[in-house]
Amino acid sequence: MSEAGKKIILSGIRPTGRLHYGNYFGAVREFLRLQEQDARCYYFVADYHALTTITERREIYADTLHMLRTYVACGLDPVRSIIYRQSDLPCTAELALLLGMITNIGHLERGTTYKDKMAKIEADPRTEGNPLSYGLLGYPVLMAADILIVQADIVPVGDDQRQHVEMACDIAGKFNARFGETLKIPAAVDRNALRLPGLDGSMKMGKSDNNTLDLLDDEATVLKKVKSVPTTTDPEPLGTDSNDPDVVIPKMPAGVGVLYRLLSLLAPEAVYLEYLEAYRSGGKFYGNLKKTVAEHVSQFNAPIIERFNDPAHGDAFIEDFLRSNAQKVTPVALDTVESCREAIGIGRSLYRA
Ligand code: TYM
């Protein structure tokens, strides 16, 4: 397929902590699948977005390099995919500014991520971040700019980001309605997008909730974390004969559900079915289940840890491709920003070529 006819894929991850299983199975696994297709893939580290929760100086650049090294260790290839750092594309901030002019505050205030953050802070004022920051409220506008600036067709993300992608579609639609067809409206996020629960049995595995299983966790850490998953409740009837993880797992107590989800993602189907049978017949099996899950997680992590530690994938390698990939994405992004400037009527920039 010609370059022009290729589907455009874009997604990003914030460099706030280590890559966890929610990130991997919600997003990165899809990045890898799409990288194998005849598509143009843009994957970036959202370092501007990381600033929405900082309250003091943090080594965001070091965290960014670490995250990129993990991307590469997972199999993302900076030759086949354009992997870059959000802040190396500062014209994204210009597009966010333009999009902000047509975005209603009420729309942003109704965002679930924003509302959840507000609720958390009301419950515990020591929660990290400042919910009243302009940046946090405007998070979806910056995210819309990330997506629209490369004219993405598909945005592979986990279920928790579905609403943000919908907001990007709404913003693009509004821009086009007001100023003429300028921005491509991406596809909505698939209804089956995954939301991996946390190891503490909460709704979502998340970096700021201290409930993650990480791709770089060593064997001992994995075992300790998996053993800590709450499984105090005895199995209850599932009320279904189905073995489909999407049907069965939501009917389990949350902690148990995350163990079965990990098993369904990592172990051979026969092992998952064997433990499902054990669940249905009751008895004491949680100890063995945790051991089996931990083994599969460690097996999955081992090659990733090995590639992460490969000296060939050190900081110099990362900085090298960051530089050349920023040069590849910049003209594409500038083209969109210039079209938007023209559409709005402020005219093209006088200093850019
Ligand atoms: P972040 O860093 O919070 O999450 C990165 C990706 O991981 C997915 N994810 C999950 N999926 C399933 N279960 C979970 N428990 C889980 N936790 C995280 C997220 O859905 C996401 O796909 N706002 C984005 C970063 C971003 C972005 C963008 C993404 C900035 N601009 C433009 C796409 C397009 C985020 O939340 O990152």
C-alpha cells in the first residue's frame, strides 16, 4: 500500500512510573499487533501530560527514557514505528491552544477522569496533583491535539481512555463544523477494550494507586505482589456455564477476578479452564492459583527484563532514535497546525517554511 493509503495509528503513555500489566494488555499489545500491519504507527511518551500530577520537580526526562527503553524491550521497533517524545513536538501545544478556544468548560468538567480525581482529592486532600489546575482540566484537549495533529484513524487505548478519545472526536467535529473540513475524525475506541483491575481488587490497575504488576518486576516481587491479592471470600456460584473470561471474570470477587484475568491472558487455555473448574467446584485452591499466576507472569517478564538490560538499548540508542523520529513526525504535525491556522483565519505562520 502506498504511504498515502496507509491507516494512521497513534497512541501514548505517560512516563509516570513503570509500565504495568494494565498498560501492556490495554494498549501496548495492540501497538505491537498494529506495528506488524501495513500502517503508519506513531507511539509517544506523553511527558507534557505527566505534568498534570506533579507537585514538585521530578526526573521526568529520566522516566521518559526508562519508559522508552521498556517500549523497546516489549518489542516496539523505532524503525517500523515512529516513536517519539510528546514535548519534542511542541506544535502540539499550539494545536491544543487552538482547540481549547472551541472547547466548553462544562464538557471538560463532565469528564470522568477529572471527576474521579476531584472526588479522590475531596476524600483525601493529600492526593497527588492539583485538580484545579488549568492543565488537568484541559488534559483531554491536549490529548485531542496529540491525536488530531497526525490525522490518526485509530487510537489503541485501554477502556479507561475511551471517553478521552470520544472527546477528541467531538472536538474535531466541532472544529470542522465551524471552520470547514480540516481535521480527520478518528474511530471510536472498541467496546471490548480491556480494563485490568488492580492487584488490590479495585476497579483499575493504575500507577498512582500502588496496585500494579509491572513488566520489569523480578520473580520475588511478582510472587510477593500476587500473594497479596485479596482472595478471602469463598467462591460463589457464577450463574453461568460460559467459560469466556469476559463473561465469567466480572462475576467473581474483584481480587480473584484479576488472578483469573492474568491467567486467561498468559497461561495456556487448558490451565485457565482447569482453574475455572476448581473455582466452580469450590475447595481450597487459591494458594496454587497464585503460584501458577506468578509463574506465568515471571515467564512473561523474563525476556522483557533481559532486553531491557541489553546495553545496546541504553540511553544513547534511545536518544538517537528520538532525534530522528522527531524529525519524521514534525512536518506531518506542522502541516496540520498550519491548516488549522488557515481554516480559523489567523493565517499561516510567517517564519515556518
Ligand atoms: P496512561 O499512561 O495512563 O495509560 C497508557 C495506556 O494504558 C492503558 N491502561 C489500561 N488499560 C487497561 N487496564 C488498565 N488498568 C489500564 N491502565 C492504563 C490506558 O488506557 C492507555 O491506553 N491519556 C493517556 C496518554 C495519552 C494518550 C494521548 C493516549 C496522552 N495523549 C493520545 C492516546 C492518544 C493515558 O492515560 O496514559
